[in-house]
Amino acid sequence: MIYNGTDKIPDLPTPEFYVVYNGAAPLKDTTSTFMFGCDGMKIEVEVKIVDIHFDKLRDKESDNALAGYAFFYKVYEGQIKKGLSPEKAFDAARVECIRNGYLAGFIDKEEFIVFYKDILDYDTQLRAEGKVEGKAEGLIEGEARGEAKGFDIALAVAKGLLRGISPMQLATEYNRPIADIEKIQRELLTV
């Protein structure tokens, strides 16, 4: 319907927003709130999060497209965990869907194969990137913790030295080499 300015705007249904989730981490919340801003206007939107793991679905009937996708992905993930390549896992999941009647009329089409293989290639790429990013984040976090711990020790040593505690006692107390304590002491004296 096109609104021309003279007609009454019909009552519109309240929009609902959903995110479908099939990640590996346990789902903690079923809703999340997002804040959007545009041209000085702020909108808060509540989004319902739906866990679409096959085991979590109520309707697992073969004519339910979402159940079909969830079943396909469950089999695919299981095959990947067994060590199959993404291509072989894809083929095994496709066979199981056909055997169980999921995604009938769609799973045999070339569009399905191209579409899902593109998705799975992207998923494989994301997993590889995630591993690299996870390692990088871990190294950064470890360095930050190390720097913070180093700062904490330097601060404790400085306080100890101000109270007249000897470098040898501080080395023993903080289980650090005497050379580290003396280095911190020298740095404090040059400030």
C-alpha cells in the first residue's frame, strides 16, 4: 500500500527481530538489546536469539526448512569432528538429509550444492581466521597481563624500598632474582 497523505495509515504490526544461533559456545541469553543511532535519534531494539541446534528445536519435522538446515549442520559438524574434510563432511550430511527426508526438493538441486559449499568454504575460512585471531589475542592478553604483573611487582618493590626493606629481602619475598630487584631500584633512582 502506498500512503498518499490523505489516507489513514493502517495499524502496522510491531516488528520483531531475531538472530538464529548455531555456534559452539553455550548460549547464555535468549535476548539481547542493541542500541542504534542515526541523525541524532537513538533506537533500542530487543533481539530474540533462537538456538537452532537440531537437538534444541521443538519442530524437527522433515518439512520444516529450519530443522532441515539444523540437521544438515549437525551431521556436517559431526563428520568434521571425526576428521573428515569439509567436502566429505558435506557429502555425508547431504546423504543423511536425503535418507531422513530433510530439505527434500532442494537438496538435490545444483543451487543447494553451490550455495552450501560456498557457506561451508566461508565457515572453514572463518574457523582458520578465528584460530589465528585467537592465538594473537591470547598473546596480546598474555603480554598485557605480564606487563601489569611487572608493574605490580615494581610498585611493591618501590614501596618496600621506601619502607627500608633490603633488596635481598624483597627478592626473597617476591621470589624474584636479586638482579631484577636491583634493576627496579636503579630505575626508581633515575626517575
